Amino acid sequence: MTKRILLTGGLGYIGSHTYVALVAAGYDVVILDNLSNSKRSVCDRLAQITGRDTTFVQADILDEPALAQLFSDYDFDAVIHFAGLKAVGESVEKPLEYMQVNVTGLVNILQAMQAASVNALVFSSSATVYDVSNTSPLREDMQTGFTNPYGYTKLTCEQILEQAVAANPSLKTGVLRYFNPAGADVSGLIGEDPNDIPNNLMPYISRVAIGEYEFLRVWGDDYDTPDGTGVRDYIHVSDLANGHVLSLNALLDRDESHLVNLGRGRGYSVMQVLNSYSRACGRELPYQVMPRRAGDIAEMYADVERAKQVLGFTVSRDLDDMCDSSWNWITTGAKDA
């Protein structure tokens, strides 16, 4: 029998790509999204990519009666939980909102799952939970910490899940610590489309490429890295999406909880990303070097050995694939639909 999955935040950047991967893997998926940072038109694009109609419920994870109704209407086998707020800078300005949405939202999901006897959850965590004192490559057993309210909420959610599993041995969780997702689906129909000034490097570069921004600001070029610019672990969003399918399979087939990094396992510098995107769009993109930003570190990338061993996780796309697919997404016009 086909297993049915609840995908919260399923019309967002990572959620929509994970939907495509789940359908390709044979799962029946119900999308829950409040459209606060996504568009209903993504449903039509997902149907076009997969060749199947999407099942979409517009509701908020803070609306407990709506969640209870959803779990009553559908018989779910598992939940993949993306819905939440994710901008580091905004979290500093609105810490209480981040705690309410990210932490209370998770508790609401867990309570709805418990009431419906759903015992498998894949959780969207983040590499921001690693303490800044750690040296890359970052392993899952390294010290955790936080430097902003967003990171605090992700670490708190991980701890809540740990306590929930201890209290209910039937509950199994896959905690996935993302590094830096980038790129877009090969179709060019879905991709990263932030509502305001992008927080992430690649969507910012893409706006330079289309002339929306005059140049890229490079925050420091005197780090102890090969070209002096900061190094981060970028992973193609479709590889990241496949990691969620592998996590879900492990929960449902082997009944095993796990906590793993999902990254490429190597770093790319700001200049490497900029040069790759310049090749993708066919012109040299302008940049200006600025002073270092407070709190930035030279490099941050994942050790992905545990993900390989526990989930069989590997990546098949490189930096050029990320930039090429991003440029394809930006120039198809689908993002404006």
C-alpha cells in the first residue's frame, strides 16, 4: 500500500523539491502551507513536473484545530516538517516570533501526531546548531551552540525531539542538519524565490546576474582560505531533497532514528561561486570587497560520513550544476508566475 506523507511547508524552496523527490519515490504526499513565504502557483508547477495533481491544504502549524482536522481527514504514515521561519537577521529583530513559530509549531505537530498515532518524523534542522568553536569538517558529535535566535530555535527543537523520543519509544525521528542548499530543479519550474533581499549567497548573485543589483558585496578577502574569501558547504537542493527520501525510508523501513549532516562534504569559496555563476550566465559578474562582517568565520563545511553510512546518502551534482540550474530557473520566467 502506498504510504501517505504530510509535508509541512511543502510549497517552499526545499519543501517543493522534496515533494518532487517523494513522488518520484512512490509516496502519496499532502502539502500543508500557510503561504506566508510561498506561492499557491507552485502547486501547478509541481503537477507539471510530476504529472500528478497536488493535494494542498492551506493552514498554519500554530492553528491546533486545523492540524487536528488535517490528521482526522488523512491517514498519515509520517511527517516531514519544513514549516518555519529561517532568516537569521530577522530572527534577531523578532526573536519571540521565531520561538513561537519554530518551537511551538513543532510541539503542535508532535501533539497532533501523537493523537493520531503517527510515529515517524523527518525534521528540518540546520548547521547553525554547531558551536562556532568547532573546526571543519563538522561532525554530528561536535559541540552545539547558537549565536542568534534562529539557531536557538533549531537547537531547542532538536532537544525537544530527543525528549519526545525518550518518552515515547515508538516515535522515530530523522534530524537533518542542512548546510547551504542552492540551485533549482532541472525543469526550471521551481527554485529559490525569496520575497525580499536574499539572505543566501546564490540568490543574491542571481539578482546581480539579471541586473537587479549592481554588484555582489564580498565580505572580506583576507581569510585563511585559498582565495581569501569565506568557504561554505553548498549542496544542490535536489540532492538535499533526496536525502529526505532516504531519511524517510530509514524511519519507515528500519524503524531507526538518526541525526545526520546533509551537505556536499566540501567547501566552495565566495569567489568560486561567483566565478561559476559568471560562467552560467555568460558574463563576468561585478563585485566589491567589503570589510569582514562581525561573527563570520573562514570556513564551514560538513563531514557527511554518517549520512553515507546510515542513509546511503551521496550527492550527484557539483557547483556548476547548482549555478546552471539557478540561472535556468531565473531566466525561464516561471519564478514570476
